[in-house]
Amino acid sequence: MKINILLPVLFLFCGFHLFAQEEVTLEICISNALSANPLQKQHQYLDEIASLQTKNINKSWLPQVNLIVQATYQNKTIELPIKLPGLNIETPSKDQYKVFADIQQNIYDGGLIASQKMATTIQNAAENKKVENELFKIKEKVIQLYFNALFVDNQLDQSVLAEKDLLALSNKIAAATQNGVSSKYNEAVVGVELEKLHQKQTELKSMKTNIIQSLNKFMNKQFAENVRFTNPIQVANNNTELKRTELELMQIQQLQLNNLAEIANKKSMPKLGAFGQIGYGRPGLNQLSNSFEGYAIGGLRLSWNLSSLYTLQNEKQVIQLQSKSIDAQKEAFVLQTETNISSQIADIEKYKKLIVSDNQIIEFRKKIKTAAQAMLDNGVTTYQDFLKDLDAEETAKTTKAMHEIQLLQSQYQLQLLFGNL
């Protein structure tokens, strides 16, 4: 009788408790996990680095100034081979000193600076894409955790329903025992099943706690223990084009190699620049003067580093081989991804068929339980046999729910493989 009185109160409390539960969606978990991840800061840092590097490269167009202080000693100096009467030309000192500013102004560099700026831009894009690849892995982990949580929630739901059936049966046996129709043995049999169910619930709650703690760390958020994970909507595979960030990174790496080839070519191009020197020293521009004086010189300079041609062809061959290596990596990645896609598509079709079969099995199990209930009421079967039929029905429902979650997970995993999430 006590159980009969407490049950309505218990169910009322549970109903209020469930109503107050926090609900969370897969989209919210993914969004929060990505936004809370420290790797997001990398995008800002990388962009700032690229901006500073570009500014430094642009300053290559500014005059390049070197301040030089020089002191030399030489064993011989300029002297006239003849002597003129009445003209005394002082021999320059063997120790000479000068301080001067050497100024170089780039006028034409064959496009080298422009290619270097492009290299910085491409490198920044590659580094940002690497960050996206790492965030993609975070997304995969969050999705896996979420579907694990869905499975545990479903198991808990099924256990609550099973507990309700067992409690009803327990009350019925208790009443029958009081009327002398049943025995304590049957009460103990049902009691054992209830305790086994409670043990399962304890394990499931512990699993859910661990999952929530993992999600909390990813999302930098504190979910309550009773948070409810809602089933995501089924997604159709409308896009069959691979849009993976790994492929985008490989494409950027090919651009990097093309840029390296441009830089190699432009390094071997002639360079035109202006130069100038402003200084003070002994001697100045007059090599026969032995006094300190200021001087200035300026002009144009055309230079061509012919030694860069020695290695140009080898550099181009290296770049070509690196390009082929990236192509091979791309082919291997696409092959593996397409294999995984085929496997996921097969799994989706498998789970769809299993769910159809699950529905039929559940209908049969319901009929079996109804018949077993009638047999039990008529004393034709035992409580142990009835409990087996009851457990078989709950197992069929749990199996269907598991297949439904696995179907959803396979659909989302397929979208991940295509790069649509």
C-alpha cells in the first residue's frame, strides 16, 4: 500500500523535474565548442603577424641607409712619379679614416618584393587553414560525445519505463501475496530485477556524467547533471562534392610552390637602383689631399647576380617534385575519404532496414507480452517466464532506439566526411 501511495507523488515530482531540465542541441554544442577553443585566437594572431610581415616587406622600397665608420692602414699610397720645380705635393698618410652614410634606393627589382608579399599572404592562408583542420577535429570529438550522450539518455529513458513496469508488477505481487495467491519468492524475483535495473541506471548516470564533464571542458560551460540532449534532425546527403579543409590546405600549398618558383626566377633578374654616399674623412674624394674633408657621391647601379643561375634549375626541379608529392597526398586523401563515404552510405541503408525490422519485432514482442500477461493471470506461466518476455520487449525497444541514434550519427558522420558541417 505504501508503494501505491508514493507512486503518484513520485511520478508528479519526476514530471516536474523533467520539465525543468535544460535542453541542448548538437548545433549549440558544436558552436560553443568551436568559439570557446583557444585555437580561435590563432586566426587573429596569424593575421597580425602577416600584416606586420607585409609592412616590413613594403619598407624594402624605402631608402636603405647604412652608417659606416672605417679606419685603415696601407703600406703604400698615391704618389706622383715626377717632381716639378717649385711644386711640393704632400704624400697622403698611410692611415686613413672616414665616416659615411651609404644609401641604397631600390628602383626596379624584377617583381621580387611583390612576390615576397604574395608569399606572406599565401603563408597566412595556409596557417589559418591548419587551424581550421585542428578545429575540425574538435568538431568530430564533440559530435561523437553528443551521440554518446544521446545513446545514454535513451537507455535511461528505457530503464525508467522498464522500472515503471516492474514496480507495477511488484505491487501486483505484493497484493497477491497478502491475499495468499502469490509468495515471497515471486516478490524476491521481481526485487532482484529491480535492483539489477537500478545498477544499470547507476552505470548509465555515471557514463552521462563523464560525457557531460568532457563536453563542459570543450565548451567552457557547466551543464547540469540532468541536462537533456535533443535528437538532431535527419540530414539528407544533397551535396556530393568534397569540401574538406584538408583539400583546401593542399591547394594553398600548391600556390605556395608556384610562388616559390616565381621568387626563384625573380631573384635571377637584373636589379636597378640608385645609390649615394655622404661622408667625412681623410682623404675625401681628392686622393692627394692629406686633410679631413666632407664628400658626397651618387648615381645609378644595375646589378645582376649571375651566380643565382647556378641553382635555378635545381630549385625548379625541387619545387616540381614537391608539387607531385602534394598531388600524391591529395589522391591518397580523396581515396581514403571516398572509401569512408561508401562505408557510411552502406551503414545508413543498413540502419534504415534494421529500424523497419525493429518495428516488426516490437509489435511481435508486445503481442507476446500481452499473451504472457494473460497466461500469468490464469496461472499458466511463472513470473520468471513473464519477466523474460517483459525484458525481451524492453530490449527490442532499446535496440530500435540505438539503431535510430546510429542512423543519425552515420548521417552526420557522412556530412563531416563531405565537409558540410
